[in-house]
Amino acid sequence: MNKLAQKVFNDLEKVRHEKPLVHNITNYVVMNNTANALLAIGASPVMAHATEEVADMVNIASALAVNIGTLSRHWVDAMSVAMKVAQDRGVPIVFDPVGAGATPYRNETCRKLLQEVPPTVLRGNPSEIMAVAGALEIDYKNKDNDIKTKGVDSTVQSNSAVTAAKELAKFLGCVVSVSGETDYIVDEEKVNEVHNGHEMMPLITGLGCTATSLTAAFAGVCESPYDAALDAMIIMGIAGEISAEDSIGPGTMQLEFIDALYTIDYEQVSLRIRVNNP
């Protein structure tokens, strides 16, 4: 485990040293949160969603994070343009299907964008991952065609989505990161479970979206998208544990979480990391 801890921390130090520019096309609710989180770990955030400039922004970015949380037609058009440019330039794309399964429009948007350009990493909660598999008409064992999200919250446990995640990884040729009480990082060949985190984390608006942007930051400096997804969820979970210790509730934890990202060191990673291969 110390070997993994050292690798995760080395990747974090690489983010701090290289300061990758992460282009976020994300939702109104989380822009401030994700920008502060990216700055805290050493990355450089930019939020740009105008169709007229997204191609130029991708051209100077280290990674692209696409988050469909607050949808509109113009934003979907911008996402499409940005993802195509990123694919052409070899810029890693992290796609977050926020609220997939809640409405037909969200499902159709996921289907359109993912069929146009497969992402490097697909990151979402269990209901979202299963809904995306349904939207892409991927058949998988024990598939539930009626999977819904509760707004943007999951209605199922993360382990329920592992089979769907595996099939999505094969279909899209990407890494799938499933967040929940246990986080699952999945590709065509392997699965890792991340057991870090704290029960208050789901009570803080936008931490899932923050995980997406942090995954993009790591993808901007790591050769392996799988390592980037694993790094992000480990650092997220450990920062959640540290911040909860000095918090009386989700309000103070939100502030402490940013500080934890900023100050996290090798000793904290090595003592707290909890990952296994099921």
C-alpha cells in the first residue's frame, strides 16, 4: 500500500509543480467550488462555455472537464465543439453525466455527446452510470431499464453499477469512475475499490463535480487515465476524512475540505489510503 501511496502523492506533486490548465464546461451551481478545489491542489482552472471560444480554450488546456449539470442547447453545442477539438488534439476528456436518468433530455444529451466523442474518463454516481449505459443501449447483466436519479443524487449503491461500468468501459474504450460510499475505478481489465471518504461528503453541494474536475487535473499530468481517476478519488476521500475531523457540519466541512486539499501531504496519504482489488 505504501508503494501506491507514494505514487498517488508523486502524482499530486506533479499537479502542484506543472499546474495543468483544466478547461471546465460545468454547471452554475459548482463553478466556484470546483475552481477553488483545483486551485487548492495546484491546478489552474478556467470556466468557459461560449461556443465562440471553447475551441481556442481547449487548444491551450491540459485537460477538459465536461459536466452537464445545468443544461441548455447552447452549452450542449459548446460541449460538442470542445470535445471534438480535445479528441483531435489528444487532450484528455473527463465527462460527468450529472442527473442522467432524471429526464429524457439529459439521456439524449449523454447519448449524443458520447457517441460523437468517447471520453477518456466517465465519472458519475451509480444511478448516472447505469442510466448512461441505458441511454447508449448497452445490454448488461441484471440491467434495470427504469434506473432513475433523484434529481442529481443516486438511488442505488455504487456496487450495483460495477457491471454497467465494465460494459461502458468496453463500449467507449474509457475508464469509468463510480463514486459512492465505496468508489470503483473500472476499465476493461481491472477494478479498484477506494474506501476513503466520510458520510458528510454527500451533504456538500458539488463534491461529485469537484471529483470530476480533480480527475481532469490528474489526467492532465498522468500518462495513465486509470491512474488519474484512481488518484483523484483517493485524494478526494482522504481530504474528506481530514476535513470532517475539524467540522461541526457540512458548512464548515466545505471550507475545511479546500484547506485539506491544499495541505495534504505524503504522511496523511500513506496513513489513510484504503484501496483494494475485489
